[in-house]
Amino acid sequence: MRIMGLDFGSKTIGVAVSDELMITAQGVETVRRKSEGKLRQSLARIEELIREFQVEKIVLGYPKNMNNSEGLRCEKTLEFKEMLERRTGLPVELWDERLTTVAADRVVMEASVRRENRKNYVDKIAAVFILQGYLDSL
């Protein structure tokens, strides 16, 4: 069984997938969204990846505020969760993603990735952190 981790943002969706033993998470790609309101192409790409990696469950980063409150991004994430469940038929579990993007940013900087290229990696790495946190909790 494989699990997919997603870091859902307004412009991109970071994607990670577990190994078959569900021990480690590997970054797969960053799906670029055409616009914030349009998700059809992004969902289609995620469905392709689900088939390719034979994913049976999705872990979706849930962007709570640092004070544990839920804002507008949480609402949009819940809407995306419902779309994913409808389109894929897979269970989608929310996972607290606070500070994953900050940690991913730090990793990219420490790897000496040029500033203009960092965006290409941060969301995928954040998805890895989300999924790895979930896997570690199992």
C-alpha cells in the first residue's frame, strides 16, 4: 500500500508518495495550478499520479494558524479534501502542517539552491514533511 501526501497551496500543490512499506516519503513533483479557483487540471494530474503509484490513501496538509485557529486556507483545504474524495474515491486524512513550509524553505536554503529556483522545490519538500510526519505517527 502507498500513501500520497499533498501540500495544497493557492498556486501549487506539492506531491509526495510513501514507499510500499510506508516507512519513508519521497517527493514526486509540484503541480502548478492555472488559477486559484480552477482545479480540474490539477485534480486530473493527481489522479494520474494515484494510478501510477497505486496510492490507496491521501494525507492532506491542514494549514492551521499557529494559535490553533482555522482561517480561510483551512476552508479552501476542506473544499479540496471533499473534491479529492469525490473524484478519487480514496480516503483523505487531514494532517497538521504548521511550519512544514518553513522547514522546507530551510532545507532548500541549506542545500544552496538559488533563490529563483527555490519555489520549484519547497512545496514538494513540504509534502514530504507532511507525509513523513503522518508515517512516523503510524
